[in-house]
Amino acid sequence: MDRRELAVFLRSRRERITPADVGLPAGPRRRTPGLRREEAAQLAFISTEYYTRLEQARGPRPSREVLAGLARALRLSNAERSHLHHLAGAPPGPPPGPSREVRQSVLDLLQRLPQAAVIVTSAAYEVIAWNDLAAALMEDFSALPRRHRNLVRRVFLGPHPQGRRLYGVSDANAFARTSARRLRATAARYPDDPEVTELVGDLLAGSEDFAQLWASHDVGAEPTLCKTFQHPLVGPVTVNCDVLDITDRDQQVVIYTAVPGSPSEEALRLLSVIGTQRMDVEH
């Protein structure tokens, strides 16, 4: 364990995070750049005294549980997480679960594509970022609890308002097959993640279709290049579907665009004006 290097690394990671990054008020008398020690400790679920000792190179070797808490609290990348473990003398195992932290550059990209509906999904199919047009085309994800932002949960367990499975997409059955296969691969990568385990358990208990697909042990994906959403306000919207892999976070950026000059492009333009203000259909 390299206590001195660990202390310097922890302080450098703590000072780069602003209170707003983690939903904390800045306050009028804040002098410390980034988070205070007590704030970092609280986010990591350890005592302030213990965290302070680590930053002063006086602490004992942290357990893997403590290191996981520190990595989460300080929003470390996979490379930084690995470095943290090596400094602490505890080489890392596999990531504990799918990353939900979206890089700022990716979040900026979502806002720079106003004519495209864009979402970011985790390895477990949770929608973890979206732009305004995606919310208008699919649903207002900000109004949903995290549990209900999961697309594989949605396609197999619903709800299916007005009989529209997964927002009425034309490839719902193909998406269901692909999502079950990719979720099996995700479960193999993150065997100790309780949320992935719970999701698979809920799907097995609540969907016979999922149970049959799961029993096949298939892991291959079926890419979809084009699909049609049956939207309750503007009718059918046909879009091209392009997927960008964010490999270091095990995430995907899904971009929906309409053919220029098509009725679907006009429908997306209308949705960008309507937004979610009239999304009064049952979810």
C-alpha cells in the first residue's frame, strides 16, 4: 500500500468534483475547491475521521468495500478505479456493476443534436441520459423512478398503454430477443451486482417470454437499422437507428433520426415544439 500516493490521489479526485456534480449546495462560505472531506466521506459511506486519515497518509489499508465506496463517491473512471486499487495494495476485480455515470462530453453531444432523439443506456438497458426530443418521442424519463426507466423491463413487463409495446415500436419483438441476449452477457460480466440480479429475477418471474429466451442461453445481438414509433400525438414516426458504443463505460448512445424531407422528419420537428407538455397519455 502506497499511503502517500493514495492520499495525494484521493485529494486530487475530491477537489475536481463540484458540489453541484453530486447534488449538494455550494454554500456562501465554501473555501475548499471541490468537495469537502466530510462530503466525500458521506458519499462513500465511511466516517469523516477515516477519510481524513486516508488523505493524511495515516489510514489503514482500505477494504474492497471502502474502495468501491470511494470510487463511487469520487466518480472515478475504470482506469482511475484500477489505479486506486493498486495504490491501496488491493488489485481490482471486475467492476461491481454497470456504470451509470455518463461522461460530460456525451451529455453535451445529446444537446448538440436537437433534430435527433438520443438516449444513453447502461449495460443493463437503463436509460441514464436523454435529450428533450427523446423524452417527447418516448416518454418523460425524468418523471419516472429509476426502476421504470429500464427498457428491457418495459418491453417484457409493461406497461403497454393502448396496446403499445415499448412505445409502439415496430421491432418490439426483435428488441425483446436482443435485450434478453445482451442482458445474459451483462449478468455474466457483473455477477455480483444486486440490481442486475434483481432485474433478471423480476423478468423471469413476470414474463414467460423472457423465461423462454433466457433458457436458450443465446448471447448474440440483432442490430436494428430502422424502426417506427407509433406516437399517440403525431402518429407513426419512422427513424434510422444508430448505436455508438462507449466501451470504457459499457454504455450505448442510441440516436434516432428521420430521413430529411420525410413526414417523419416533420413529425419530429412537431414533437420538438410540443415537448412533453401534452404527454398526458397513460404510462
